[in-house]
Amino acid sequence: MSQTKGRLTEAIPKHRVLREVYRHYLEFRQYVSDTGNHVIDHGYFIYNDDGTVKDKITVTISFWDLFNGLKDLSPRKREAVWYNVILDQKQRDVAKKMQITTVSVGQYVEQAMLQLSERYFAEKDDDQTEEEPCTTTSQKKRPIMKRAATTTSVS
């Protein structure tokens, strides 16, 4: 992730975007409970080296996809994500609770985000249009998970 003068000059890796969204999981859950709206848009700008806007990246995310994604993680990954990302506990505290090393906590979280982003941000099939929801399933009978819509536009 490159920056010039504190501004992003390239896109944030998708698993890092997803991690940031999971950091606000509890607030998102409350928002869904209060409003009934389960979809949010997250956006940020990419800048040229001269400071002008190059692109705007927008990611549309459903709370229920986040919820179901957590259920599909292995118990240890889910535990590490819950404590370290969602509850924002320090890695050393999570490591003590899980009886593992701090490095292992970081590895569990990183692998969980990569796994979730692989499912969540899977590329659309060529025959699907923008209006059609994109879904994915695995060979196991998992709930269908809508793929996140990612758009870029030059301003």
C-alpha cells in the first residue's frame, strides 16, 4: 500500500479492506438492528503523485455476508478474528487467552481475512451483468454468499 504525502497511490488489498470492515462489525450489527438496512458502501480515493484524484474505489458489503463468513472459518481462526479484530484486543492478550504465540494470532487473523476475501471478492463470471447479484457456493452445502461489488471510477 503506497502513499504519497499521506494519500493512497494504489488500491488497498481487499483482505485489508475486509479486515477494516470487521473492525466495525459490532457497530454494523447495531446499525442493521436499528435500521434494518444490512448493506453499506465503503469507499476511498486513490491519488496520483501530484495529489490529484486518480480513482475512487467503492466496495458494497452486506452484514449477513460478514456474519456467514465468520461461521465458515475454522474455530481457531474465528476466535482470533473475534478477539483481535472485532473486540480489538491486543495480540498478546488474545495469545494468552488462546494459549498460542502472538505471531500465531497474527497468522490466524491474516489467513482468515485472506480466506474470507477470496470468497467475498471473487471475480464475476463474464456472462453476468452489473445488475445481477453474484453468488458463490462451495461443494459443501454452505449458505450462498453474495460477492461484494467493487467499482472503480475516475473522477
